[in-house]
Amino acid sequence: MWSDNESSRDSVVDLTDSPPLKTKKRKRDTFTSKPVPKKASSSQWVTSAFGDFDDFAGFGSSMQPAAKTKQSKLVTKPLSQCPPRTNVSKRPSYEDELWSDKHTPKSVSDLAVHKKKIEELQTWLQRHLNSKSMRSPMVLLTGPAGAGKSALVQVLAKELNCELKEWSNPIAAAYDELSFLDRRNNWSDYSRVEGSYSSSQLSQFQQFLLRADKYNSLDIFGNGTQGKIILVEEFPNIVYKDATSFHDILRKYSKVGRCPLIFIISDSSSGESNERLLFPKHLQEELHIENISFNPIAATTMLKILTKIATEEAAHGMHKFSVPSKAVIESISMSSAGDIRGAINALQFACLKDTHDLLPTTSKGRQSKKKTSGETSKSKRAGNKSSADSDSTLAAIGGRDTSLFLFRALGKILYCKRDDPSNHPGLAKLPPHLGEHERDPLSLNPEDVIEKCNLSGDYFNAYLHQNYLEFFSEISDVVRASEYLSDSDFMTFEWSTRSILEEYASSIATRGMLHSNSSRSKHSSTGSGLGWKPLHKPQWYSTCKTERQNCETARHLFKSYACPPDVLQTELVPFLSLIDVTLHDPGQISFINEITKFSNVKIRSEKLDEKDLVVDKDSQGTGTSGETVWSNKMEEDNISNSQSKVVTEEMEEEEEYEITEFDD
Amino acid sequence: MADQEMEIDETPVATKSSGNPHHEQPWVEKYRPVKLHDIVGNEETISRLEVFGRDGNVPNVIIAGPPGTGKTTSILCLARAMLGPSYRDAVLEMNASNDRGIDVVRNKIKMFAQQKVTLPKGRHKIIILDEADSMTDGAQQALRRTMEIYSKTTRFALACNASDKIIEPIQSRCAVLRYSKLTDAQVLKRLLEVCEAEAVSYTDDGLEAIVFTAQGDMRQALNNLQSTFQGFGHVNSENVFKVCDEPHPMLIQDMLQHCVNGNVEEAYKTMAHLWKLGYSADDIITIIFRVCKNQNIPEFLKLEFIKEIGYTHMRIAEGVQSLLQMSALLARLCKKSAVPGIKG
């Protein structure tokens, strides 16, 4: 792998637009980096080279290596002539790529995505690449960021020997040479017919779709491809404001288009989802858009891949470092919450610390080298779960909202450790009539705990609220604890003052939680009673999301009744189901079934726990909001009624259940 | 474009002239670290950044943390260490004061990413987006493909206060580094260095006061130090609180202690005194909270106190900034520990 890159890089260095060499490595060619006409690129090259020369002129000493580089670029000298910087001959002296790019999966076997999902997309592609059906096939891939959606598409396109055409938003600049080139590369309609350069992004998008569908790109390199796939990952910005025109384009495309169209939307755990906006249910049904949703990468898979990358880098990468201990990789993979790209980025950062062969160019370099070797032993020690120090270290580098550290922080608050008062001589005592509120001193500072877990107080309170009940044994304690929680919630109610009062809110919630648990008021009582209790993720967010979705669907399905959503859900729909009206819309029937019939399905909540993380991630990813479980159950109950449900959807849900068992 | 370049240039020049005896520059700029290893705190992360500074190929990074912890400084130092003389051409710095709407991301940033700059191998252009959490979601969305497409030539460094305001796709493309507040010892150490360099006369309680007012924010600490020194020529706690225009925490501490003892008259005297000095309700309540958190008060009372202070702060934030509210707060605090059944 390296030798191949080496040779090409020597002559390219950092010529940004010399794609033939680049495309060899990376099949996906975005249209902005398409080959530009020779003349333009060469002239660009010349001017910028001179510009650089001017700048370098002032710096005598540092000019040396740069000048050499330039020379080697001009003459294309062999490798040996490169500035000799390496002591270790086999290692590359510099690194040019992100690890997350360098280690993009090259074949299906490299993918971290679950096999079922790979198959699903693969069969879909194969089915539609060759079919002569009248409808144009479209598929929508959703899932959290870094779940391997784009990587899967690229690998499959390669595997099926297809050309991948990707839309990228054009630069809307004034007319000049650069934008002119850009426009052409973007398949935009710089057309002589219309005689105008500027056109809306949307019409450019439309043109792109139609042309990408119709015309093959030039077959310069002689590797004839079998088919084409159009990939839309970045949506024209205007679309978010005006979704209907986007839908019109899709409808148009579905009439004329032939080649498979893939959309990728990464969903976020918070906020509005674009999926609902851009691809509402009715449109998906109308255009028969299939929806494949991805789960976060399972922890086991992630672990495997991270280890592989780490070993590979340790052996062939720029630095020599001992492969990080399993515990380090484990905590990286956990803190990334199923986001493989983020995990690789974090890994690159974490690994670098363990470099032993840093060239001690200066005394400073040497100094920090000593430091690094000290750290190495430290990160090795991270294997011990008990060492709290290494936690915070990794938290500092870690990925997103880090469940591992959160777990610790929650545990600290909920289990409420107290110290022996005899260790604290200067302790202030409560007056005697408040004796029932006397507590042994806390062994931690609640404000510190909150600050260390790197979460907003709001979010931390949600976690506390989800989990606190399990830890209380007296009802009066629960009363007090919930009172404090409500106090803290009320404080952050007002939007305008939230930022000021957030600190109070989290302080009150945590301190209230600690104090109101009377069964743990003494330092000696900590060990007794409570065993290990699983912690859960707050259901609040997913419930809100479900609620919003239901409201949206209700409004759409029962448009003709013209009621606000809450009236619809609480009054109209229940009555409709009771009075047995004949409904003709299958969507309405299934929705009424879903909303009005309560079954005793237990809504699972997401566990948050170190050991079960593997199992948990998967089972949760499939069941996410209670709704999926719910509707699935419904399906079993009333299959006769809800024939409306698209067959594929049913299939998908069943599959997901298999996955749960699969990874156990 | 032009003024950005100026912005970038300013810092290195500033540090070079540190031998200059004039006091024209803010010390924050004058003593802004130029090398990564001079940065105080967060050593773990910074030592890794040092490695990148030496070897290049830095991944996209997000640095998140409270103000005054050296986020921007470490990015600038990293860029300087990595790019050396080509710093001028290879760095695009934008912060919230620049227009950063979706158009800018689409045009200016993309243009810069496409520009060719000759750099040594393994080095990349850097786009610094300071205060990235104030970017709109749309602009962030537009950023994410740009980040990927140009990763061969351009890397992004984002600094923000709250990493949850950065959309997940961006977080996924970056290594997220979290800076934590500086400890009092770290701030103090740096303050001592600066005091020595500037020949500041100080007392220990003066520096302590500065550390207290700064709350782990180095920028604030240096600013307070400089203004106290230039205003009074001597740094002691009196002068510091005068300059910072904050009620003296010792007074507040006494006041709270009176509340714990249920002595509302004494507590009110302090409050009335502070009010007469002209402090706003906002100032007073902030310090009360800060002091209360760290004071030695029984746990139950501390919890109840914080709750009441919070509610009072809420009213103040909504606009009721009167002495009456503050007195009511004291009364409620005193009531907490009072024996029930006795009126008054």
C-alpha cells in the first residue's frame, strides 16, 4: 500500500488539482475535483509557484527544504533525491492523509457495517442496476454520523464496478474563470441557450440529476464500468427551506431516470431531523423510496477495526509506537458511541502520544520526548478500571458525549459516597431542630463532578431524572428528590435566562439528589443495601421525537379535519376508532391502530453500562424509540388491518430482530 | 481578507517585542504563548498537539472548553509550529466577528481550500474557525462535505465553548479535544511569572483575589492583574476588588455566616452597605453564589441556600433588581435555619 502511494506522491506533492493520480486511489470523484483543462491548470500552477517564491524569499534558512521539494517536482526525481529526513528507512518521512481517509474500507470485508445492511443495499443495487422497470429506483440511507453509510456505498460501487456520481454544492461566486470551470464540472447549466451563468442551485441540481443519468463520463482510462449510481449526500441548501420543489425534482426524476439514486442523511439525536423534512412518509411511499437505516457500529466490530488500524500504523506508519493497550482502544471505541470515523480520529490523536522515535531535532523535542515516554506508562495503566485519572485524560481526547465517563459521574452522584466526619474537624453542624437533615460530609464536590463529565447541566439532569428512582428506598426521600429536580427544571424553563441559571439548576439537582437520599446519610451505610444497578439513558428525548413524529403524521393524514395536533391525537383519533367509521386511507387505519390501542409492550430504555455496551448498542439501535417495537407488535396483532404497511418495512423490522439475537 | 491577515500577524510581532518596557499592549497579548509547550494547563492534549506541530498531518480538531483556557492560542501555536514561514498564506482565520453565514462557508472557505499553496510535505493549509458554536446549523452542514473533499490539502481547527452546539457530522469528522478550566495553582503560577517580568509589586492576598475573580479564566486573570497594577501600582486584595468592581467576597462570606446563624439584622447591614456602594443586584448575587458554593456550611443548608439564591437570581434576571429582593433573600436564608414556630 505504501510503496504505491510513495511513488505517486513524489511527483504530486501537493498539487491540489491533478486528479488522474488521485482518482486512482480514491474512486469516488467529486465533480469539483474533475480534471480541469490543461491550460488552466498549468497557468494556475505557474502563478502560484511564483507567488510562493516571493514569500519564501524572505526566509533564508527555512527555504531549503521547500526549494528542494519544488525541484523534485519539476524534474520528477526518483525517491532517493527527496530531502533525506528519515533515520528509519522503511518508514515514510511524512504523512499526508487523515487516518480516517487512509483506512477507508477497500472491500466489503473491511466494512464495519453490519452484514445484513450490506446485503440489503447490495441486493437492492443489483436488482436495480440491471432491471428495466419503469420506475427509477431510489434509496435513502439514514443513520447516525460515522456509521459507515458513505463508505458502504463507495465500496459497493467499486465491487459492482459501477461509476459513482456525486452531487456537490457549487460555489455561487461571481463569474470568473474559476467559477466557470467549476460550473462546468458541476454539470450546471452554463448553457449557451439560456445565455445566463447564474441559475438557481435547485435547477443546477435538477440538471445534474438528469445529465448524470443520461450521459456516461468519458472513458479515458479504459476501465469500462458497468453502470452508474448517483449519490446525493449534500443537499442543495435551498432545499431545507423549500422542500416541495425538491420533491418535484424527485418526482420528475422518477419518471425519466434510470440509474439508481442514493440519498444519504445522517440523523442527529437532537433537533429536527432532515429526513422528515426532505423525505416525508407520503413521498417515500409515492416514489417507492426504500429506506435503509443504519445502526451505530457495534462495539465489538469497532474494537476489531481500531486494533487493526493501530497495529498497521505501528508497523508501517510514520511513527513507531507500541500498540495501545486493549483498554485504551476499548475506551476510545466506547466513548465514540458507535461513530467509527470519530473513533479513528480519536485513535490517531491518542496513538501519537506513544511515539518513541520522535526525531529529537531540538532540545525541546527531547524534552517532550521524555514526557511522552512517561505518559506511555500512564496510558498503559489505564487498563485498571479503578484509576480515575486516566479516565479524565481520555475524556479530554474522547469522542462525543462520552457514556463511559457519564456512567462514572452518575454513579458518583447516585451511590452518594460519604466520608467519616472525624476526618473533617472543622465541619459545621446543623442546629439541633434540623437534626434529621444532618449528613456525613460528602466525599466529592458535586460541581466538580458535573464539570468533569463534559455535559451540559441540562443533559446531566435528564440522566439523573431517568435513573434516580432505583436508588431510593423511602417514599419521603423520593418526594424531596423530585421536588429538587422540579426546582432545577423550573429554573431553566425560561429561555432567556437559561444560560445564567444553568449552573444553579445542575447544582440543585445534584446536591438535592445527594442529600435527599436518607438511607445513605452516613458514611458507614454506603456499602449496604444497594447492589449494582443498571443505568439508563433518558427516554425524554426519544419520546419527544416520537411525539413530534406522530403529530406530524397525524396532521398529514387527517388534513381534512383541520384540527391542531393535540386535538387530533386526544379527541378526534380516539373517537374515530370508537365509532367505527369506514376509513379508506390505509395510512389512516394503521395510524389509528397505532395511537389508540395500548398494548402492554414494555418500552425498553437504553441501558448505560460498561459491560453490556456491546449487546446494548445493537438491541437499542434497532428498537430505538419505543415506537418501532410498538408498531411491530401492532403489526402482529392486526395484520389484517394494516396491510397498508409497506411490505419492505415489515421485512426490515423482522430483520432487525434477528440482529439482536445475532450479536448476543 | 486583508484585515484577517493583519489579525494573524499581530500576535507573533507582539511577543517579539516583549522586552519593550512600554505598557501599550494588553498583557494578554504580550504574554500570549507562542510555543505550544508554554501553554498552561491541559498538558495531555497539548503535548500531543506538539507532536503534530512537529510532524504535520494534524487531523481536523475541535477544541472545546470554557473561555480563557487557551483554545485559540493553542490552535495558533499549532499552526505556527507546523507551517512556519508559510503561515501567512496557509492559514485562514475566521471568528464570530467575521461574516460566517452559509455563503461564506460555501464560497470563501471553499475557495481557500481550493487554493494552492506550496508547503513542505505532510503539511496542510489550516482553516481556523474560532467560536464555531456560533455558526448556524446551515453553515455547519455546508462545512461538512468541504471538510472531507479537501482533506488532502486543508485541515480545519475549530474552537468552541460548547461542543454540543457543533452538529454531529462535524464532530464525527474531527478529533474532539476538551479543555478544562485551569486550576487556581496553574493560574497563580502564570501570574507570578508575569509579575516578575513586569516587576509588579504584589501581596499574596492580592494574587489570591485575582485568582478568585478569574475563576480559572487566564485571560481575565491577566487583565485584572494589569488593570490593578496600572491603576494602583500595587496589587493587594482591596485594589483588585476595586478594579474588578466586585463586592469583596469576605464581606459576603460574613453575611452568609450571619444567615446561617439566623442573624438577619447583621446580614442586612452588610447587604445595605454593599448596596450603598453601588453594586448592582446582579453583581452581588453572582458573588453570593460563588462564595456559597465553597463556604463551609452544613450540606442541607448549602443546598437550600443555593436554591434560594437561584430563585432570587431568576427574579433579578427577569428585571426585578431591587434591594427589596435582596433583603427578601436574606430573610429566606435566615428562615432556613430558624427554629420553627417562633415568629420573627
